[in-house]
Amino acid sequence: MKMQSTLNIAADHPSFAGHFPAFPVLPGALLLDEMLRAIELARGIDLKTWHITSAKFLEAVRPRDSLVLEHEATAPGLIHFTISVEGRKVASGRLHES
């Protein structure tokens, strides 16, 4: 089943200030961490035994970007995800249960 969540990252999050002061972008690690939390909440599962088996970062995420996460369990133990800003895909990948 495909599900959608909103990722809310404050425009004044400290990582923006330290990740390129002249051109603030959200670090990929923080984006993935927020994605994992949102999937856990939406699906009511514990992802401690899951691994990110692929992740592609396609565009920079800037302060005040509205992030939409779509995730789908395409098979038992497999979740595909995409993160978009205004319809543009900024990241995608998949999770696999160990």
C-alpha cells in the first residue's frame, strides 16, 4: 500500500547554518533520519532491523522547502520511498528488512 507523509524540518534547523553558510542545504543524513521516523509512525513498525539498501539524492533541499514523502511496501520486508519538493523528486531509495 502506498502512503504519503509530510516531513517538517524547521527552516532554522542548525544543520542548515553549518551545511554551506552561503547556500544552506539539508544534509542527506538528516533527510534520511526524518524519512525513517515518518515511515515508522505512518506504518506503525519498528525499523531497527531494517537497512537502507539504496538512496539517491537528486536535488538539494533548502530551508522552507515543503517535503512530501511517499512510501510503498512493494513486497514483504521491502519499502520503496521518494521525497519530493513541489513535485520534483529530491531523493529516492529503498529499505529492506534484515
